[in-house]
Amino acid sequence: MSRIKDQMPVLIMGTGLIIYGLIAKTGALEGLAKALHTHKTLDLQITMTLVVGAIALLGAFINSAKEPGNSNFDTFVLQPLGGIVLILVMAMAIRWYMEPLVKIMSKSLQPLLGFKLYKVLNLNYVVLGILAGVVLTNTWGIPKFAAPGVKCARFVLKMGVIMLGARYSFAELAKLGVYSVWLVGFFVLGTVFLVLWLGNIFKQPKSMTGVLSAGMGVCGVSATVAVAPVVKAKSAEMAYTIGTILSFGIICMFVFPTIGKLAGMNPVQFGAWAGTGILNSAQVAAAALAFNAVDIKTLKVAEIFNITRVLFLPIIVLVLATWFGKETGQKLSFKSIVIDKFPVFILGFLLLFAMSSMGLFSPPSHYKGKYIDVSYNDRTQVTSEEWETLNNAMSKNAFSGLSTEQLEAVTNLIEQRQIAGNYDDRANKKEFDHVGRSRMTQLEGVLAAAKANQIKLSGEVKSAIKHAVKQVHKKSKTVVTLTNCMIWFFAFGLIGLGMQITKKSITQAGGWPIVMGVISGITKATLSFFVVLWLVKDVVLN
Amino acid sequence: MSDEEKKVTIETGDAGKGSTEIAEGANTEELEERALSVFSSDRNEDITALIFCLITTFLVLLFTKWMV
Amino acid sequence: MFNHVLLCTHGTEGALKAESFVFQKLTDNPTLKVTVLTVLDEDWRGMTGDDWLNSSKTHTTFLDHVENQMNEEIAEEWQRIKDSYPVADQAEFLQRTGNIAKTITKVAEQLACDLIVIGPYRKKKKFSIHSTGMGLKARMKNQELHPLLPCPLLIAP
């Protein structure tokens, strides 16, 4: 009987999901979804709620029918199920309801406040998810039925990172890799030495400066956890350091994207800055997604920096161990520091990268799942109204300022109602494709010229040409779906990690670590901001 | 600390370095597991994550590329 | 009057008052048994925050280190008590981990204590960069403790 009681929350969530899915299936939610601008996701909503709901119910029934066992199925599926369903429900509620609601509310509050709240605080689903996790832990605490499932967060986040590997090209990885090694290397070592030097000035014990320097230098709490036993930190030192780093990191998560947007950083610059300046690696991912949650460019850059930092961590541990070891005479083997700490999932990241480089997800002619298709297709045609507009403009000689090639492209667009090669050449694919692409380039030139006010075109004509160009830009469904999976993984992982942040660990901040931490953290963030703006200007991702 | 307190050894899996000794009178309910994850070791976790990713990738490829 | 006193201390100013009260005022009674209890806050488990990069091994090493460190620091605390109050030699010393209010009452029940002594609830100290003593100096709200009490509670002024 008590087992059924334990499973009650899961049963309720499962039933709720199925009811929601069925209601959505009848089409009753279309009006609501349209108002929230989520109607495009309705199909996904139905599938996800029904599938997750069914699994939740099934699992809850099995769990309440049988004694909890020790088998693999028990530890990996049945016990974590409740927590997994809880996080999924939170993720779905946030993505489909809370985020749109926050947007609508902050839009209506705009006249009152003078700015859009969600834009300033970057309240997209990732940030909202982490906040929801933090709020849940610190108010009700993680419910008992969910505790084993919440532990899956790290696992799912790793899956997200592995999947992200599929989105890089060789050139990108090489270029970003070089940047990240230089920037991370410089700032990690710089901060470590800065903190050690500060510790020397303020005459603080070595164990404390050791812990703090690693935490401020590499990856926040993770580094603190790795270094504390090595430098034999005292408990108060650890508490202060972790508290300082956690609170600094959470502030960074909100402040960085806003500053980045104000400074007009591009995605690459912001990713590089977040990857260097923000301490905790989960918060780096969160800030990158907060800066831009739709396009994953920023996340891609930030994650490379993150991985570089992870690879730097053992080096720092080794350096600090030698620095500290002189006194204690304690020796640490290369194996215990580098091999034991090597994160195997990075190999998975590389495997997916290799698979993607071999063209498994999209042929090499496609650029990361985006490609241009100029073949004949009804769907790539402009609408008849647009055709009318273009035809009228042509007859009124509105295209007078265009070059001969541009004029030819426009004429052909009107003739064929879409961007394509010559009809007679359709057997010769190469020639056909070449002509079609060059016409597209010419039309893009027309749009650019109109934007620069070199020629005058009416808004309707411009939008018609824009539509025609857009129609031949296709996205590979495979890559789009893979990216969506990855974003869900990240959202799940970050919500779960948010649940690990307790109020107590944050409010522990204090003592000398907070002084030294704030000095070094702000120095690092400011310096890296300027260095990134100065250096990373020219990396273009496509 | 009273050293004469009885200790018991419990199995904690790989992550807990095999086994650990706790005081017999320890409040096990409050002690709870310390592990971060449901897996017994990191290698298992990473490899499972990779396998899951490959399965996801395969399914996505199957439904968006090979079957259409 | 009392037979078995449970003195809860973790080295803060308030707790020092409780110590001096027990060992200076209550120990006139030669049959009085004193148990000194130091509770380690369970929240140390949450101290790793949102760290997800470290392997479980690193994680366990860290928590082991924390535990050893705490034990060392607690042992020092106890030594300090023994040094300052010779009578404390006869007292028994105990260390537990968990929710503070629950652990205190549970231990009191288990040992059949008839009085619990704690330090006064102090206002939060103003920000100070001079760290003192152990980490995670836990503060407990008395209203959490009161409903659980198995025996009288004495707050040393």
C-alpha cells in the first residue's frame, strides 16, 4: 500500500500528461497555443506528452506492484523514472507555457518598466529551467520519489555534449580549438597566479589560496572539488570558496548575456567570453543558451572552451599539487591525476564529430545541414501575389538601377516563378545547379543593394525576392532533429543541475575567499571581455 | 570520538571505492548515498551516454533520412 | 536534579556559553553524566553544487577529505573543551551527521538524556573577513527544535 502511495506523484503526472495529450489531440488547444505562439510545436507536444505519460504510468504500476530490487533494470530504469518524469514535465511546462507567458507578460509590462523584462534578464527556457530547479530545491526540496532520477541530470548533460559533436566542421574545430587553448590557457594560469599572489599579499594560508585559485581559474566548483583534497583545505576554506564561486557564477549567468548584448558581441565572441570568464561549466552552457537559445552557434563556441577547460583541469591540479607538495612531501602520480580524471565522454564527442565529418548526417556539399536546392519544385515557388508584384514592378521599370546579371536573375525569377537553372539545361545537373546558384547570389546582391539604399525597391518587391531566396535554402531534417534532441538534453541536464544548488552552499560565501574571489573574478571577466573583443573579431562560422 | 563504537562495512560499488566503513549506530537514512549518479562508475556512465546518443542518432537518421 | 545532560556545541560563541554553563555550574553534582554532541550539518552533501565534470572518484575523494577534515577539526574542538574544563575529561563525546534539530533530539532520546543544553540564538554576525573555526557553522531555528524535544531544553545565556 505504501508503495502505491510513494508512486502517487508519478501516477498523477503520468495521468495528467496523457489527459493533456488527448485534449491537445482533439485540437482544443489550438487557440491557446496560437496565443502563446507555440502552435508549431503542437504535434511534438502531443507525441511527447502521450509517450512520456504512458511510460510514467507503466513504470509507476510496475514500481507499486513489485518490491524494489537490485537488478540493473531497477537501478537504471524503475527507480530514476519518477525524477526523470518530473524534470521532463518541468522542461515541457517551461518551454511551452512559462517561456511564452513570461514573454507576453514582459511585453505588457514594457510601458510600465520602459524595457522588456525577459530581454534584459534573458529569461528564456534555459534560464527559467535552472531557476525552477533552484527554487524547487530550496523551497520544498527535491521530492523523495524524484531523488534517484535527478541524479541522471549529469548523464543527460553528457549526452547533450556528445550530440553537440555532430555540429562542428573540421575548420571550425581547428580554429576554435586554437583560440580556446590560447585564451583558456592564458586566463586559467593568469587567474591561478593572481589568486596565489593575492593570497601572499593578504597573508592567507596556502591551503585556502590553493583551493580558491583553482576554483577561480578553471571550472569553479568542479576544480575546487578536485583540488581541495590535494591541498588539504580546511572546511571553512572550502565552504567559503564554494559559496563565493557559486554565487559569483549565478550572477554571471544573468549579467554576461546582458552585457554581451549591450556590447553587440557576435555569437563567437560571446561564446569565447563566457567560456573564459564564467566559472562553472554548467553556467557557461546556460549563459551561452541564454544569449541565444534558438541558434546554437554560441553554445558551440562556449562548449569548445568548456572542453578545453576540462582538459586543463588536471594540469592545474598537478601544478597546485607540486606547489603545495613541497611542504608536505606528498606525491601524486601522473595516473591518479590525469588518467583517473580524464572524462571519457569527450571521446564520444569526438566520435560524433568524426561521424558528422564523414558526411553521415548531411553530405559534404551541405553546410552543417543547410543546403541550397535550386531544382524544380512546386514548393520553392513564390506565391502568386508575390509574382504579381514582381511582374508589375518589372513592367513599371522599377528595376532600372540593377546590373545586367542582376536584371537577368530577376527576369528569370518572374519567368520561372522560382530560383532555378535554365529549363533546357535540366539534364545537365552541374550546369543547371551552377546557373541556379549564381542567380540566387545575384538576387541576394539585389537585396543587399536595396538595403544599402543604392537602389530603390518597394517593400513588397523586397519581401518577394527575400521569400524566393529563402525558399531555396533548405535545412536537412536530420540535422534539425538532432539539434532539437540535443537542446532537450541540455535543458534536462541544466534543470537537474539547478536542483543541486542549495541556498546554504551559496550563502556560505564569506571570509577572505569572497574578497580575493571577487577581485580575481572581476579582473578575469573584464580582461577576457576586452581580449575577446579585440582578438576574436574575425572568426566567422560560415 | 569514542573509538569503541562498532563499525560495519557496506558495499558502495565502484564509485564508493568498493566498500566503506560506517559506524553501526550511524543514521543511514540521513547519510544517504553520496554518489552523483546512478551509475557505479564513470566509465559506465560515459559509455552508456555514448550508446544512448548513438541510438538516438540512428533513430533520427532512420526516420529523417533513410526512410524518406 | 538532572542525571544526564546533552551538551550541543560546535565551537561558536553561543556554544561556548553553553559549554561554560554546563561545566562550571552544573557539574557540582558528581553523579551527573555529560555527553558532548557535535552535529555535522548534512548540507555538506550539497556543497558540490552544480559540479558535473568530476568523476565520481574525484567526488568521493572530496567528500572523504571533507569528512576527515571535519573529524580533525571536531577533535580539536573537543581537545579545546577538555583543556579548558578539567571536568570535561569525564564527559563522553559524540559526533553525528544529519539535520541538526532532528539529530539532537534523536540522540537525546537514544541516550535517555533529561536535559539538552544549547547556546543562545544569536543575530547573524556582520560581515567579517576573519574566518573562525569550522566551516558550515550551522544555525538552527529554535522553532524547528521545540516540537521534537523529548526532554527539557536549556539555553545558556
